[in-house]
Amino acid sequence: MERDGKYLMLHRTVKEQDVNKDKWIGVGGHFERNESPEECLLREVWEETGYTLTSWQYRGIVTFIYGEDTAEYMSLYTADGFTGTPHPCDEGDLEWVDKEKVADLNIWEGDRIFFRLLQEERPFFSLKLVYDESDTLLEAVLDGRPLAVGEKEDA
């Protein structure tokens, strides 16, 4: 979610057994049975923030590989229209953060890549991120082309 040059970020501080513990992430979550990506988006945003989205754009698909046995697919949206009254999030603290300062937060290394792609206004992308079980980013692949991990991609 974005407004006035800021993203709404969630600082995950509540659950002790949380892969995102102490990290900053965008709002969202996992699909429920028989949900479409848009239904999941609308439900998760409302549950975590109290906002109802009125304008959003599908920006990319992110494939997360974590260790030997975990593969997850994330539909990445941006949203710039919403209504409602914010409510506290039971997963952590919500805060509007300047887009330029998001990279300074404690975020996943792969998130730095997709936030950069959003800032570059890429219309749509497919990003694969491979992590080991110590949370180290081992590999990143953008639109089928490997990226040098830790370096800026120029395409």
C-alpha cells in the first residue's frame, strides 16, 4: 500500500515462532481455500490494516525457495486507493515509511530487489529468490535471468 511517497510496512514483532520475526514486510498473507489472488489480497489487507482497497495493480510474481523443502509463490500487488479506518494489527506494528527509507529497514535481502523493481516502475516481473535455512539469499533470478546476488541489476 502506498500514499504520499510512503509504503505501509508491518514490523513483525508479535509471534515468537515467525520466519519474519523482527523483519519489516508489506501487508499480506497466505491464501485460504478456494481464494483467488485478488480475494486473498482484499481479505489480508482488511484483516491486517482495517482498510478496504479501491485501487490496486498486479505487479509481479515472486517464487520463494527456502531450504530443501519449502517453495511459496507470492502475488505482488501495489495499492494506491483505499478507504476505512485503520485498526491495530495482531502480527506487529504498522507504519508508513518513506519509500527511499525502506531499504534501511531490517527487510529480507530479496525484498530489497523487488522494492527496487517497484521504484523503477517495472510494469510486471517474475522474481525467484532462493534462501538457505540460515536466511541467506543464495540466488535471485529476474524474468528467467540470474542476478548477481547483492549487486544492482541494470535491465
